[in-house]
Amino acid sequence: MENVFNILKERGFIEQTTHEKEIIQLLGDEKITFYIGMDPTADSLHVGHFLTLMAMGHMQRAGHRPICLVGGGTGMIGDPTDRTDMRRVMTKDEIQSNVNKFKTQISRFIDFDDDKAIMVDNADWLLNLNYVEFIRNYGIHFSVNKMLTADAYKSRFEKGLSFFEFNYMLMQSYDYLELFRKYNCKLQFGGNDQWSNILGGINLIKKCENQQAYGMTFPLLTTSDGKKMGKSMGGALWLDKNKATPFDFYQFFRNTADDDVIKFLKLLTFLPMDEINELSKLKDKEINKAKEILAFEITKLVHGEDEANKALEGAKALFSGSGAKGSAPVSTIDKNVFSDGISLMDLLLQLKLVPSKSEGRRLIIQGGIRINEVPIKDFKYIVTLNDFNDNKILVQKGKKVFHQVELI
């Protein structure tokens, strides 16, 4: 079987490695246990996490065993990486609820049967640590001067970095040590912004166990214009269908910029590279075929083949100018809501077509909102039962986003 390192490299996953030659040999000579950690800072994974799940999938297909670490413990602090200010401190109940949702979502992508993968929550060991004992045994192996050179901390100097957050690197490093001891975990994956934390864990294993562990990072998922893919559409592009419908999810990737299509096919689908290389030859309008394949394959992985087929047919109807009502996402709302009327602004927010009233107002004034194909430019417009035909209305944002409302 081909070394999975070559597969990951060809598809564009590998950004940095701690010991490239040794990692290649390790992945070729034995079936290893590796891990990726995800902090439950929201109630759903987003498309940025999806890249790491895909890498995990490639590794598992090659016979290696993933550990999916959900950060119920580290989530109590929050990673300061890529933050200009401190994260909101969540309650234990919020964190546990998010952990449970992460576990459910991850199970859709990774096979946990017959010990093929392991799921752990670092709350199991971090929340019971004695702080003085922890600092005495493990803090001595960390240089404050070196920690302050890490990008995660340097970016916070102007606004200030709390000691609360400063502990994060020690906790993530201890995670790696714990997994090394318990499961012989030899390799940690993470986004490129996790490089310093991964090095901290490798160093701690070396100091405490006199053993060599390894690290590898992926590029952050960005578009060709540099936008971070985890944060799109006025917020994150969520994997939870209740936060981003399968149709909207499909449409997002169907509208991918030409320059990003092949990159996303490599990173976010399991399509063989020979097929992707053929698709890379498409130019001009023909590249829309590659976009349809990209959107379908990703939607199939995230939401299942049935939902992907529905989204595909719905998109075809929209692009052909027909069938929009039947293909758009549908929300059912009590008829009484419209008896006295509801402001168009509130309806847009309820349907999650806009992230804020200011954005809704801007779109309405600029003619970006239509009801039943009629532009509405009055931001004070009240939607009533008179707007419904056969108990239905079609709300349209821009040229390609549709949402149907049905009365109950």
C-alpha cells in the first residue's frame, strides 16, 4: 500500500513536519496511533475542522488509528491562538453540551468500530489535576522566554495576555504526554497555527519519557483571496444542518471561486487524484462541472447522499431559472405570526438569511431582497398573510439564495 505521507503531501495537507524522514519511515513501517484535538468553543464543527477530519480519514484508510480528542478540559480556558482578545469563558454545562455534539458529528466521518479509532475528552485528566503538583512536575520543562516567542502569544502582546490563557500550551502539551503514555500515540496533527503547542508536547514527552514523538501541521483552510474558510457567510460555515442547511452548504461550494476548485477537491473530497487532475484541465465555463462535483462530494460526506442529491437537483432548478420554490430550503411558521404581520427584517433574521439588522437593512435598501420575485426596498416592510399564495411565500436574497416559508 502507498505510504499515506505521499497521499497527504500530494493532496496539499502537509505544511510543516518535525522530522520528515522519520515520519515517512514510521508511517511506512507500522500502523501507528495519532491524534487531533478540537476544542468545543461552539455547538458545531465548521468547515475548518472538516479539513482535519479528512486528513484523519486518509490516515485511517491507510490502517492507522486516530484518536479524536475533544477538549472538554482545554475548552475551560480556550486557545489564545489567532485571537486578538480573550475568548468568552463558557460554563461547564455549555462545554459539556458542545462536547457531546462534537462527538456525534465526528462519528459520522470516522469509523470507531472494533477499536479502529478512539474518542477521548481531556476533561477526564485535566480537570482533576492538582495545580501545584502539575506545575512542579511539568512546568519546569517549559521556558517562559521560549513560550513568549510563540505566535499564539506574540499576537496578544498589545492588548494583553492573561496568565489564565498562558497555561493553555502546558495543558495541550500534557494531553500529548497523556496519550503517549496510555495509547502509545506517536504523532500529533493540527492546523499550522498549532505548531508551537505541538512542539511543546513533543518536548514534554522527550523530557518525561526520553522518547521521540512527532508532529505535523496542515495549512489553514483559506480561499484564494486569503479568507479563512472556518469563518464565512457572516459566521462559520457549520457542519450542523440546523445551522447551515444542506442546500446552502451545497450552494456555498457550488459558488467556489475558479482558483479554489482543485485545491478544495484535493483537500475536502476522497476523489482519486487522477480524476482531480482531469478536472483541473477544465477552463472557463466548463469549470462549473468541477464545481458541481466538488459541492456534491462534500455535501455527500457531511450530510449524506440523499441530501446531496436533493441539493444538486435544487441547484440545477435554480440555475436553469425554474423550480426555485420546490428546491429552496423550507421553514414552517405558525399562521398566527402573520395575522398582525411581522417585519421583513425580523423574518430575515428568523430564517437566518442575514446575520444582523444592519446587514438586513443594507440588503433591503439596495434591492437585494425579494418576496415572490418582487423586490422589497422598504426596510420597514411588514409581511402579512396577504403576501402568501397557497400558504407559501418565497424569500430571495441576492441572485442565488432562496428560502420558502410555509404556513401551519
